[in-house]
Amino acid sequence: MSLSVIVTSYNSPATLRKCLDSLARQPGAEEVLVADCSPEDPAGALKPLFPRVRFLHYEGRRSAAELRWAAFRQARGETIAATEARCIPSPDWCGELLSAHREFPEVPAIGGPVELARPASAFDLGLYFCEYAAFAPPVQPGEVEKISGANLSYKRSALEQSSDLLEAGASETLLHERWLRQGRRLRLSRASVVFENSLPRRAAIRQQFHSGRRYAADRVSADGVPRRMLFAAGTPALPAVLLRRQALAAGRSGDRGAFRRGAAWTLLLDFAWSAGELSGYLFGEGSGPRIF
């Protein structure tokens, strides 16, 4: 079973190098593609260090999903693993994912836990729990309903069967929700990555807003006004709902103290996501930048 690894990259040159360094040491990473839309193509600095990596640089801003699906069209592996430049895979990441796909041939998508690089500032903690609280270790392998976009893998055949969503640049969340509605299962494995924040505060807040807006716009793209209004009406409660979920997840992972230290930032980022969802339901995707 061949494995292609896709790393989405935008303005994370330091962690991208760490990510590629980890992948270069893993025999399971038969093919590594970096899908990037940074202002400066990272290939200039990193290609001499990682000659086997294929750098795919795209003009203009694209979402992480758009970068990932563009790279998938050029990947050759039967199994497609994906992470972000701000995440560093564990030394056995590729091996764990391949082993899980062999063990569960019927499962279309398999992910794993996302750890946080320590020491971390209060803001880093807030951003981590906002995005990855549900995937904080320890994570028990098994069936789940959600997989983090920072640590996932797919069977090529499953992605090809959902080519319409890929062509539309839809987020992995919508892809997973479709499979769940079809009665298919997702799984978590022990394959972990370490998140190392590279975003300044203002950029992270804006990213949460645009990510929430894109998610909402995709979610109701085929719906009429009444259903859009129904979803929009529920957004004022979202920050409290999200914060409660994140707090419970932090409790399960035994990281309550770290969660409390970053809670103010987590709540602010939750508000940004919720405002983005509201905008997406009311006005659609918009034309502004979506990643930073």
C-alpha cells in the first residue's frame, strides 16, 4: 500500500522545515507534496534540503482544503495522508496510518491526536484548544465522528468517489459528514502530530472568522433562505456551546490548568468563528482571504 503525504503550507516556513525533516526520516512517506500559497515560494529555501519533496506553489490565497485537493490530483499513492506545515508528525506517523488502513480496509478516513508544542503562551493554548481540543491526547483508537484537518489520511478510492466535493474545494468536515450519512465510519489511530503555532494573534482571529464563514457557506450552499435563517438564528449560542465542548475535552485529556490559562483567547476565537458562521449563512462565502 503506497502512501503520499500532502503538507498544506501558508506562511509557516520554520515549522514546515521541521515537518519535512520528520517526514524525510520515515520510510513510509514514499511521496511528499507541499501545497503552498505563501507570498514567497518555500521551494527556494527548502528544495536543496529536501530534493525528493515536490513543491506545488499556487498564486493567490486558497483554503487549506483547496490546497489539499489540488495536490491530491497530482499525488500517486493509494493512501493519502495530510497535515499542515505548522504540525510536526511523530516519528512513526506514516507507519501508524498505513497499519491502520491495512487493518480497516472499509474505513475511508483515519486520523489521530494533535499535541501542542510546549512551553506555550496563553494565546497558543487558546488557539490550540479552539482548534484541537477534541483531539488532544490521550486519544483512544476507535470509531469517531470527527477527524482533525491537521492529522488525517484517506483511501484514494474514497476521495475519488467524492470528486464533486473536491472540485468545489469543500472542507474535509463536509466530506466526512457525507460519509457518515452514508453509514460509513471514521477512525482515530495512534498516529500523532505536534502543533506549533506560527500565527500572530490578529491573523489567527481573522482566520477563524473566514474559516467559519467558509464552513457555513458550504454547509447551506444548496439550501433556500428559510434553512439559512434557521442556522443563522442559532449562531448567538455557538460561543458558549463551543467553549463548553472544549472545556470538557480538556478535562478528559487532563489539561484543565492549561485550558484555564488560555480560556479567554479560546472564547475570543470561538466568537470569531461564530461571527464567521453567521456571515456565511446570511451572505455566503464572500471574496476576502480565508487563510493567513
